[in-house]
Amino acid sequence: RKYDSSSRMVGIQREITERAIELLRLPGDRPGFVLDVGCGSGLSGQVLEEHGHVWVGCDVSRDMLDVANERIESKLEDSKNSNQRDSKMNHDGGDDDESDYEDTQPSTGDLMHHDMGTGLPFRSATFDACISISALQWLCYSNAKNQFPKKRLIRFFSSLYQVLRRGGRAVLQFYPETAEQAILISECAAKVGFAGGIVVDYPNSAKAKKHYLVLTFDRNYKAPQGLAAASGGGVRVDSAEQKKKRPPRKKKGGIKTKEWIVHKKETQRKRGKNVRPDTKFTARRRPTKF
């Protein structure tokens, strides 16, 4: 519900999905059959529909799929009501409104409850393309003793290699926690036979930075350059010159005396802290070399 009710979340998901579709480079003369891995509440699938594509979404969360299913059923109900209204208008001699017709088309998506880490259960060469928004990084973690991140990644990528049609492409947006995670993900994809690379948008921004793993069967494929703040797209990022530079902190010099250390320890004792007792070695200077 959080993704559905927050306009900011919806806007970010839409922006990422638009970018993923741009990197897919699907032909514009016909609809594509697209797999949406980790579809969540169906926001990315809604953008695919707006581009005229048919999609199948899978997700491990039933709660998220329930939200997506409500959206699909709501759209189907609106389409039925619109058809009944149009039929009545035609019977009465009224004119159809093309804009209403476009807005009330039934959803072109379908849903499946499935864990992508166990592999994709589809026939070979089923999909023209695949997208995934903010889901791939979860394969780098194990939620049970029998889950091993590298094995789950290999199983996912090998099944994705099979279900994509030759000439198809996959764009998987993810948030790596570390550089090692990004390397692990790209290595597992290459191990099963994929070519491609990682496109990083706004690499100098902590908030707007996005990673897109672009996978293809073309060995001559060269990953495009990522978007930069200077292009005017995405979230605005301030330059280093505009940020206020804090003056460097001065290091505290001087040697702490025995009186200072004894007073510090006495203050800590009054605060209830466990402090070692004073001895003849308290505040004694250590030799610089052993």
C-alpha cells in the first residue's frame, strides 16, 4: 500500500521504468511480450501497458500481488462498464468518445506468485524482453539456511537466458549495497552466456544514482553512457562548487597530564561508568619504541 499511496514512490517507479523501457529499445511498430520480474504492486506493468506492451509479472510477495491484482480487476470492471455504456449509446444513436475508449481498455497484464531465485518457470523463447525494477539486489541475501546468493543468481540468470527470445534484451534496475554485489551480479550473468554491461545514471549523486544491468545476446553490444546531471534529466544534483565547504577541524594538540586524566576518570565514576582504579601506572607515558 505504501508504494501505491505515495505519489513520490509512484513517480520514482515510473521514472525508472521509463528509463528501463528506453534501454530495452523494443520495436515501436508492434507490441512486445515483456516479463516483469519483481513486479510488486504493478506500477511498472502499468507503464508497460501505456507503451502498448503485453506483460507478465511475478513477485515473491503475495501482499504486493494482491494490490496489483486489484488494479487489473478494477481496470477490467471499468472496461466492462464502458462497453455497456457504449453499447447503449450506439443503440440510442450517440457518438463514441475515442479518449474514453482508450482510458477504459482492460489490462494487458497477468500475475504469478513466484520466487525468481528458484528460476523462471516459462517455456524457452517465450518473451521478447524482460525488465526488473528494484528487485535484483535481494538475490544477494539469504533468508534461509538453504539459500546461497551465488547459486540463486546463477539459477535466475540461466532461466532468464532460456525464456528470452534470441535478439531479446533484459534491463534489470537494482540497488547494490556494495561494489562487490554489483560485480557478483554481473559475473553470474556473464557466466550463463549473457553479454552486456551495467549502465549507471547520475553516478555522482547519492540519491539519484541508479544501476541498470543491460543483458543481451549480442557479443558486439556496447553499453550506452549513463545519464548525467548536466543533461537536465532526473533528480537535480548540486555541484561541488555550490556546496558549502566546511573548514577543516584543528587537531587538539598537547599531552594530557596526570591531573587531567585523574579528573576525567573521577567524572566518569560519578556518572556511573565502570572505570579502572588509579594506580602508579596511571597516566604514565609509554615509550615510543619497543
